[in-house]
Amino acid sequence: MWGRVEFSQTSISYGEHDIIRYIHGDKTLAFVSCSKCGCTTHWESLSSDADQAMKLNYATSDFKIPPEIPVKLFDGAESWTYLD
């Protein structure tokens, strides 16, 4: 599950050689992945006009999703439909 997180409300820590940063095309986004397992942890905007937020892969964090946030399950492997 991915979600929008304000930079000011989160903290991501990793060693200098623990990540791989992938920047493609128009160079507006940086995709950040673990250098050991390859899992993408988050992506962040590289544009100076963008709001100061990032998208975080919640499966790679200790973030707990508050119960008041609706969660819709989507089958992106077979049916391409919502499961709820």
C-alpha cells in the first residue's frame, strides 16, 4: 500500500550505500529502493515547484494506517478489479 506523506511528518533513515536512487525521463521523480533486496521504499519529487511530500510504500515502514482512512483492496495481478 502506498500513501502520501509530508516530509515534515516523517523521517527516513538509511546508510549512504543502502539505497539505489533511480531517476528517469524528465527527472521530476526519484524512486528510492533498497540496494540489498531491491524493494522500492518511496519516491520523492525532484521539482522545486512541487509540494514537500513523498509517496511511501507502507509495507516497508513501521507506519500504522489510522482506522479512519478507507482502504480499498485492488487485484492488480489477475482481475484488475477492487476486491471489496
